[in-house]
Amino acid sequence: MSLAEKKTIFEKSRKPAESVLLSFRGVDGFDVYNCSTPFEWNGRRYIYGRVEKREEWARSWVRLFEESGRDEYTLVKDSMIYQLEDPFISFIKDEIVLGGTHVRYSRNRISTYYGYFYRGTDLADLRYFTTGPDYMKDIRLVDTPSGIGVFSRPRNKEIEEKYGSASIVGFTLLPDLDSLDGEAIAGAKMIPGLFGSGEWGGCNQCFYLDSGLIGVIGHKSYTAPGDPPLAVYMNVSFVFDPAQNRIMDEKILATRSSYPSYAAKKPELADCTFTSGIVMRKDGRADLYGGLGDAGQGRVVIEYPFEGYGKMVTGAVPTKNS
């Protein structure tokens, strides 16, 4: 069954229990989208957001916002400005790791992009410590008892010719954060069976489960015919067995129609929700966050996606009071 057929079945059978837009204060004239998940640090709740003018592209910054109301966040004044796209966070030991995509220009054109990584225990003083491989987005980390799990996401013509899909995902285990660099990430072993012909995607948030498995919140994408053709992005999850290098229980969590209406940055992004991740709720369900059409950010309530495969041990952000 094609990914498009799975999407149609999902949209006919699943409606979220709750679906809302997030609002952001202190950045008038800018969109905020493709955020990190909300997280608690030193007793306060924050979120990193990609900030960009509607009429611009690949000219964004990542800024820190603090929760100021239900589904409302306000810019933390004088906080660090990162020249990044699509921020994400990981909790590794007692540190927070902030990552995002840095776009490099040459002669006023995009020449390449990299994953940049920052670490520390003070949100006002995270230090840059490493860079991912050339032309690779969606690198994600997870703390495990055996070391730091790293998911890669190579995407290029060579990958498509070799595997038939527009991207693949790889996994490797490193002893510590000091071992994280472009060479180690590029050497990750390919995980088979994630993408079909013409599909692409990646990991967005990872959790070590008490079963020894890894729960992954990610995205899958394909191009749908139309005028213009649509870049369809969906929120998905799967369980990864690192011992067997295989995936299990892959499923769609939400599509763009699961979230409230909001004008997309471009017409071809009208069916796009770029996954941020989940925050567990006290009622056992999860708040799932996603970027909307490269213009806004939404939240929907879903069931715990890894039911039957274990409980989260590391990687989880503190439970939301819901």
C-alpha cells in the first residue's frame, strides 16, 4: 500500500481529541514554525522556534520563548539568536543539546547546509560543539545505557539511485557527546524498510524505552500531483530495535488536516506538517506538536504511540499538566 493510500485511510478514520494553534508574542511581523517540543528547564517551560518573515525563505533564526499562557509563548528578551532552521532538543545526561540546520550561502545562493549542535546546562550559555555531515538534516540523538544513539538522514541522488527512496535513515551508537562529529554520523548503518519509492523523511524525536527498544517520532513525505505539486509531510512514529536493526509498529500519528487551518507559506506546502515531537500528559495521552506549512505551529492530542513496546526512560520531556 502506498503512503498516499495510508494517508487517505488515516484521515477517514482518525480525528484528534484536541487540535489547536500555538501563539507567539514578541515577534510581530514574523512567523514562528517548525519548533522544538516544549520543555521544562529549572522550573520554567520553554520552546525554541524558527522565526522568519512570511515572504522570505532560508533566512530564519532560532529564538527561545517562554510559556506565558495555555498554548502561548513569549520571546525571552536578550536570549541568544541562532542562525539556524528547525530547532530540536535532546536531554543527554545532565545537559540539554540544541540542534538545528545551518544554511550556508555562497555568492548569494545556497551552497550547502549542515546540522549544528550546542550543549550545556544554562540556556543563556549553550556552546557550539560539533557539526554534522554536508547536506544532512534531521540528525537526532537519544541517551541510552550503552551510549549515545544517533539517527542520521542522508538524502541525495546517490541514495535514490541505490535504495529507490529519496532518503534513508541510519543508526549508530557512540560512547559520549564528545564522539559526535560528521564522520561518525555519516558512518551510521542504514535501517531498511522505512521508505518506498520517491518517499523521504527522518527522525524528529527519540526515546529510550524500558524494553531496550527506541521509540521514534518522525516524519514521512512524498510529492502529490497537482498545480503546483504538493510536498506532503506527515507525523509518524515507529519503534526501532537496535539489536536487530529493524523497525516495528510504524504508523501515522497526524496529517496536516489533523491540525487547525492556517495559511501556508507557499501553495505547495498546503499539505505539510513538519514533526516537532510529543510531550506526555498526565492522562496517559500525548501532546503532539508540528509545524504547519512553514508558517505556524500546532498541537494535537494523540494516544501514547509506543503502547506495548515499553515506557519512556530517557529522552522524555517532563509530563505536561493536562
